[in-house]
Amino acid sequence: MATAARLALRARPLSRPNPGVAALVVHKGRVIARGWTQAGGRPHAEAVALAGLAPGVLAEATLYVTLEPCAHTSPRGPACADLIVAAKPLRVVIGQHDPDPRTAGQGRARLEAAGIATTLLDDPASAASLAGFLTRQRLGRPWVTLKFATSLDSCIALADGTSQWITGEAARAHVHSRRAQHDAILVGGGTWRADSPRLDVRLPGLEARSPQRVVLTRGAAPEGTKGLAAPQDIAGLDGVLMLYVEGGAETAAAFLAVDMVDELHLYRAPILIGDGRRSLGALGLASLAEAHGRWRLDDTRQLGSDRFEAYLRTRTH
């Protein structure tokens, strides 16, 4: 299932507005077929994985899929639950329940009614690969990743605003790879006016995955972008499952203050700036106790001379 979850990343963000799902067919301990959601959302992962497999092989095979097979038909294709029933695999292992009311348990029930054994897991790797879809279904908004690139003393620029470049080439390439996995990228109006950022993906072969550009501003949206007046307005970003927020300090604070950040990406360069511009504005905390217990380390790695850390928001709902 962990392998399937990693495979699902190939679907993101091209599968939008559908979730990026992956499926593996395993026969006698060997993966014999695989698939992931294709661009525009169809075909689904299960349809790709099952295509062309002989029924005799499937009768002894297990299908691993990161999300419960869909139970609703579409003008663009049949329900995956029906495809699986027709294919008749020995067993289906499901990484995550589908909260979409059009499926929500009906896909699994349809398989079991046809005599196909199923196992439903609460698989963390599958959940992580589906973070945008699950957040959109449960909270009505995209998954939000907030990115910082700072000095050791948490500055994002010199006092005069100069910020190119705090981090090195390896860290900047890593940022572009993260951009390529998000549907939209957001900056504040001040950052847009000061830096005129391109907000695109500049890795060879991934230029087409540049995300939709969004600006947090009370005024008119700059040409080629979508304007939002407040962090809560991200709920209205049609088809956006994953949102990447790059700054600046007040925009970052605005999202954190209303608890709308799910993941922090921190790139820290081994430099000291001193009286530079800080990475974060006021959060309105009443005590230090409010700051503790909110974040847990999920990933850390060295990128050239810079250090990358990813933190996930600790939530109870």
C-alpha cells in the first residue's frame, strides 16, 4: 500500500478536480499491473490497472487501491466498483474510505455483495497522498502548505527587502518540485507588488505543471491571477485540492491566525542577517501555552548547504 501511495503522486495535480489515486495488482507476490488517475480525472486508477489482464490471473490476484473504488457512474466512465466486480479479483485492499457521499462505503459494499473479499485500512501513506481531496471533502477547502525560506535568525530578506537568494540552488529546485505537486500557489499583494514573482515551475519537463496563481489582496487582482480578500476565501477556489502559500510575512500570519495551515515547509540557510525582515507577522497568541503541541516533524533533509524541514499540523478532528 505504501508503494501504491507513492505511485499516486504521479497523478497530482494533473488529475484535478478528481483525487490522485493509484492501484496495484499483485499476483503470487509480484506486481503485474499498476495504474494511477489520468489527466483530467479519467480513466481512474483501477481502470488503468485492470485493463488487459486475463480473468484467470485476476482470480488469484489482489488489487491494492489507495481510495475506496467509486460507486457512481459518469458520462466519462463506469463506476470502478462495477469494473472490479466484472474483473473478479480474489481480494481488494483499500487504503482509505471515500467520504464523497456518492461512494462513502457503497463501493466496498458492492464488491462484498459480489463475493469479493475486501479489507479497509486507515493507511497513513494513502491518506497523505490524498490530503487535498480528503481536506476538501471534510473541511470544504484545499490542503494548505505554507513555505518559508529563511536565515538561521528567521529573516526572509535584508532590511531593504532584498531576498534573492537566501537559499541555494538545491533548495530552490526542491521548492519548484513542491510547486509542481500543487494546484494553486498564493502570495500576498505586498509580495506581488515588490517582487513580481513568476510563481511557476522551472524544472525541465515539469513546466506544464505550473500552478494557478492566486494573490491575497483587498484590491483588484493582478492580471493573470485570481484575487482573494481573506484566507477563508480559498474555499471558493474551484477544483483546487492543494494550495501552496509562499508569503510574505503578513500573509503567512493571516493563514496561521485562522488555523488554515496544514503543513509547514521550512528552508533554512546557514546565514545570519540580523536586522532583516522577519518571516512572520503577529499571530495574536495570548500565552506560550497556545504555541505548543500544534506541530509535529514529518520530514527533514539536507539540500546542499540548506536544511529542509516539514511539519504537519496536529489536529484532533
